Amino acid sequence: MNRHLWKQIAGYGAFLAAGTLVLQWLDYYRLARSWPGEIYIGLIAAAFLALGVFIGMRVFAGPKPTPFDGNPKAVAALGVSPRELIVLQELAAGRSNKEIARRLDVSPNTVKTHLARLYEKLGAERRTDAIKRAREHGIIG
């Protein structure tokens, strides 16, 4: 299409939009003159509703949860390294040794070594036992 045709289409579109705007304004003006009391009551009711919801959310909202710190004292007392802590968190998330190795970009044997050290430090024999003991110490959430 040529440029002139696009200008003509845009002009018609603007004219129709302006006409629609005028008709909507006239309809609102007629409505506002017919029922001004009901409109004001509706606006006041909407404002009180919004205020009530806002205050209700503030008053009845529970306390903000404290961020989980991972009990650094227990981590230090047990001698858990930062990398072992990451492996423990991945273990608690239910990931397999291969998945943990892939996520940490290490070999599965390295993950097994970290797990063996964690079992020793936590006094655990199995994965579930290690997670349970870590939760008891507050190391993982």
C-alpha cells in the first residue's frame, strides 16, 4: 500500500476514536446527572473497601519469618566445610549423587567423598539419617 492510503486510514481511525470518546463522555455526563447520589455513595464505598483491605492486611498479617541462618555455630562445631554444606543442602533437596555432581560441576566420586565426610561428622549411616541429624542441629531447614 502506498503512503497516502495509510495516512487516510489513520485519519479515519482517529476520527472514529474521537467520536467514540465524545459519545462515551456524553453518556457518562447523562448518567452522572441522573444519579449523582448513587455515584458518590459507590465511590465512597469503594474507597472504604480499599482502606479496609489495606488495614486488614496490615493488622492480620503474621510476623515476617526470620531468615534461616543455617546455625553457623553448629556448622563450626561439627567442622562442616562450605562445600560439604552445599552438598548437604542438595542432599536434603532429594537429589542423587549424579545430579549433585552435575550441579556443582564436580565428579560423582567427589560427591561421594563429601558425603562420607558428612556422615562421619554427623554420626550418620544413611542419607536420610544425615538429613535428619542436620535438621536436628539446625544446619538445614
